[in-house]
Amino acid sequence: SGAWVYWGNRTVESGGELDLDSNSACGGSDKRTENVTWEGSTPPTGTYQVVVNHYSNCGQAETKYVVTVRMGDASFQTFEGTFTGTGGPLNFSDRLITTFTYPPAE
């Protein structure tokens, strides 16, 4: 549908939901995991983009990330990378991690 799931839009009409905004405002939260899920059902058929936004470096020289995309119980991919620099608002320091289609082709 073109909807983005992120801290400012945590639930979308199709049922996708972001569970938390990790380290919001550099608050030092010990939670370092954010999950977008479709609870109790599967996401609508379509093409999905996974994007990481480097909103702020929180005073660090590097910001590392790990993204795991899971489809069902068995299928997953993991992507790792590093941001440098100060970061910025949405769309200014976004990085496209992967694009996939659901359901996956057999």
C-alpha cells in the first residue's frame, strides 16, 4: 500500500506494527531491537522494502546495525552494516537494506 512503519507511524492499516522505538532520543535504553510484525496473520501479498534510518549517531563515531528479515519459521536473511556521520531525519540518511516479495516464490 506504500505505508511506512516507523517510530512516527507504528501501526499500518494492513496490520503491520512496530513494537518499540529503540534508543529513542539517544535515551540509552538497553533495548536494541525493533521488530515489525503482522501479529496473528501474514502480511498482505506484495513487495516490501526494508530501510534503516540513521537518525542520530548519539555522539558515536560509528553506528552498527544488524537487520534480520524472517518469513515464517524457517526463512530468514541477515544484513549487517555501519553508518558514520551524525545521521539525520527520515529520508536524509536512509539505507535500503533489501527488497522482497511476500509470499516468497517457491
